Amino acid sequence: MALSEHCEATIEQQPKLGAASDRSWAATLARYRDPSLARSILEIVITVLPLALLWLAMWAALGVGYWLCVILAVPAAGFLVRLFMIQHDCGHGAFFRHRLANDWVGRVIGVLTLTPYDFWRRTHAVHHAHSGNLDHRGVGDIDMLTVREYLALSRPRRLLYRLYRHPLVMFGIGPVYAFVLRHRLPFGLMRSGWQPWASTMATNLGIAAVAALMIWLVGLVPFLMVHLPITFLAAAIGVWLFYV
């Protein structure tokens, strides 16, 4: 009898303890809720500077052997993905206090990540709004069919879907297509006004300007030999992150 009364008392206390625990966590995490300007600037510096140094190291490594250049492309791609993460946080309005700062930092980073910021932010917001809703698929996510939808396809279309989901396509051909080609036009928002077009075209102009400057400084072939491995690896990592 005493044991049952003890159990009942414990059960009655659990909601109260849970609420108290929630309040305690909220208080503990409150100081991390608002962005810190100094920390945000530091995060950009410790991402852009290593990426630039690794890029120069890869360029210098071309005289030693391309194998060394490819090895250095791995950490360089990691820092480029980190830039994309900062761009992502800017898109959520979480990296700086003010939206203007978030937007312009995101736009500049978008030139390096080959991702038009305003266009991507809009499609990403749609993705978050409908994540897990099978009736609103196709914007900001990877195509996915239910078993019933797959079985309703013809054999050729089933084969195409299986090829699309194959790791060599999903993390090889697909990322190159998505970041290098698909992002050059506002697919999905082609008829949604001038903003998606302005975002993609401005990003394209920025990419062309940066590429032209680098080609003028180091030459076309060295630029491609250094930058393409970084871009392809970073794109594959980025698609994998969204896939999981």
C-alpha cells in the first residue's frame, strides 16, 4: 500500500518536474538565443581565411603533383560547406540580429557557394513549411516516391527513378547538376515574379566576375584544376546533408 501511494505521488509530481525542467533549460539557453555580432564575424573569418589559404596551397601544389592538390581539396571543400551553413543561418535570420546584414552576407556567400541566396531562401522556407507533407513535395527537397507511386510507374520510369536514387548519381552527377547548372535559373519559381530572377542573375554575374578575376590572376587551367575539385566535393557533401 505504501509502495503504491509512493508511485502515485511520483507520477503526480512528474508534470511539475517536467515544467520546472523546461523552464530551467529555457533560462540556461536564453543567452544563446540572440546572435552575437563578434562571434558571427569571427565565424566568417575562421571560415573564409582557411578556405583562401587552402586554395592558394592547392595552386602552389600544382607544381609538386596533382595528388597533393586533390588531398587539399578535401578540407577546402569542408570550409566551403561551412560557408553554405553560414548562408543557411543567414536565410533563417539567425546569424545576425538585423535582416539586412543576414541578407547581404548571404548574397555574397551565395556567389562562392553557387547558390542564389534570395531564391534559395524562398524555396527553403517552402521546404520547411511542408517538410514531411507528401502533398507538397518538389520544392527545396530531393524527389521521393511512396511505394504505391513507385509501383504505379512503368518499368522504364522505375529504372529512371532507381538510377536517380543511385549513390553515384545522387552524390556524384546530381550535386554537380544542382549547384553548377540548376541554380543558374530559378527553377520552381520561374513564374513567381522578378525577385527569383534578380537573385539568380545577380549571383550569376557575381560568379562570372570572381571567376574572371581568378582566371586573370592564375590562368584558366590552374583555376579549373584547383576550384573544380573543391566545388564538386562540397556539392556532394551538401546534397548528402540534405538527403539525410
